[in-house]
Amino acid sequence: MEERLPEHVADAHAPAPARFPRRFVRTMVAGLLGAALLFYGIWYYVMPARVEALRVAPTRATLEISGPGLLDARNKVVITARVQGYLKSIAVDRNDPVAEQQVLAELEAEDLDNQLVAAKADADAAQRAIAQARSEQDRTKASAEKAQSDFERKKSLIAGHIITEADWLATEAAYRETKADLVRAAVMVDRAIAQAASAAANVKVLQARLDYATIRSPLNGVVVMRDRNVGDLLSPGTSLMQLVDPATIIVSARFDESVMDTIEPGQNAIVRFASSPDRDFKGRVLRLIRQVDQETREFTVDITLDQLPDHWAIGQRANVVIEAPSPTPIITVPQAFVVPQDRRAGVWVDQHNRAEWMPLTLGYPAGTSMQVVKGLREGDVVLPPTGRYWLQPISVASDAK
């Protein structure tokens, strides 16, 4: 009779199922991933991308040199008094237009009026003294002529012993005395004339001081500041108001001294004021100031405007852009090719058929391009930035226009 084994013992001796399918799947997955990575690496770092590149070459360009500026005027004046006095009246206020020689203000001048009246009286008296001195001179001259006649006549009589010695001596003494009186009379006339001239000069001085009490405009302009009111004591050198001639308004702009040889009088300029940032004001370079600030190493350029803003003020801030041809050929790149990395500007370039990012030192804009001060040389190939990555294989199709 056949002996049967227990059921649980029989299951333990059964053959194990095959594990080959699981290993095969893992191997296939790993192979596919490896193939994908290999394909990606070949496509990413071996297969070149055809691009249109730009070959760098020096050229002359019109640079857009920008710098900060302030609204100023070539003809502006601070009105002050030439004599001390209290303000009696002020005829103009801020923003008022004024004409040359227009009365701006008047000082209290009653004391000067009185002094002038007294000086004119003294001058009139001095003129009368001249007439009196000349009359006395004429009288003395007549006496001198009579004394000379007596002297000549008695001179011949004394030679013939017709008159006495005492009579001759008296005649001679009288003659000499009249000659001295004649000289003294001439001196008195000159003295009277000098005193009259002094009195007339004093009249002119007081008249001028009285005229100074009336303060007039030295130019055609606009009142931009007024610092005093009626009743204030105004002293020489103390500011009363400030006038500006609108026809001489300029924008005083500052630029780095490195562009001094680039900027010339007559070049076009565009001015944008902080109060009107969306509006461009056309202008031209008037002159270059021949002085460089020792701290900022900047020099100043005066810009004249074709048209003033509707509302302007001295000291108003502006940004100035001067269109200046480069004095020598320079290297430029389109602004669209410039990409920043790590807060530095740069471009992608072709280095042995590989894309590499090159940091640049940029200068001023030149239309749609930028001046390259440092980083590129003639013949370098610049790549468009779209889709670029480090060590990307590159095949240059043609030069970009």
C-alpha cells in the first residue's frame, strides 16, 4: 500500500517559479534610459545648432552720450541796492516779466533829496564866486595897468632928476604891489573855479545816490526770486530779487572727461526733464566748459533748447543725450544680443564652434547697438542669445544683418 506524504510537506518540495521576466524588464528599462541619455547627450553636446551669427568689425557710429543736467541761464542777475535804505515800494513780484530800465523797487530817500538841494545851492554859490573873483581880477588888472603906466613915465623923469627919489620909490612900490595883486586875483579865480567844480561833482554824486534809490532792471527778463518786502532794510550786496533772461536759458549737463574729444559745439542733443519724462526737447551743444571737477572727473557742457517747457524753473533736473559721431572706429553689438549674467552684461560668442558667454564692458548706446569698450575684438562671432547654453555646439549659417 502506497504511503502518502502530508500535503504541507509535498508543497515544500515543489519547484520555485521562474524570476527571469522581472530581471528582463529592469534590464530593458535601464537600457532605454541609457539610450535616451546617450541620445540627449549627442543631441545636446554633439549635434551642432545652425544659427545666424554676427561677426564683429570696428565701424564709425553715432554715440548717444547721456548725462545729468540742470536748467540754468547764461544771463541772470541778482538785484541788490547800491545804497542803504528802507524799501519804500516794490513794483514787481515772482514770475513777472520785466523790461530793461523798468522800475523794480524804490528806497526811502528824503535825506538824499535834502542833501541834493543843499549841494545844488552850494554849486550855485560857487558859480557866483567865480564871477566875483573874475570881477576882482578885472579891477586888479586895471589898477596894474595904471601902476605900470606911472612906473614907465616916472622912470624917465627920475633919469632927468625931475622928480624926487622918494616919489620914484613910492611909484615903484605901487607898481610891484599891483603886480602881486594881479597874481593873487588869478589864484582866486582858479580857486573859485575849483570850488565850483567840487560843488558840481558833489551834486552829481548825490544825484547818482538818489538815482540808486530807484532800482531798475538791467535786462529784459523774468523775476524768478524775490527775497525782500516793503519796509525791509536793504543794504548793498543784500539780494532783493533775481532776474533771468529767458532767451539765454540753457541746460548745464555733466559728462565724464573720457568723452571730451567726442563732443563738439553744434551737435544735436535731446533733453528730457524730470517733470516731463515722456517728452523730448531738441537742442544743440553751445559750448564745452574748460574745467574738470577734481572729484567726479566730469566736465560741463551747455545745451541750448529749441523750445522751453511750458513750466520751467532754474535748477530744474534733466537728462541730456548728445548724438556725437565716434572720433575713431569702434566695436558695437546689437542691444538685443546683450544678456546679463551674475549682474554683468555679456554676449554669447562662438569659441571653436562652441557657445560661450563673454562678459563685456559697455560704453554708450549707438542707435539700436551698444558700444563695446572691453571684451570683444575684431573678427569675434557673436551669437543671438535665444536658446543658448554653455558649450552648445554651433554651426554658423550666415552673418546676421
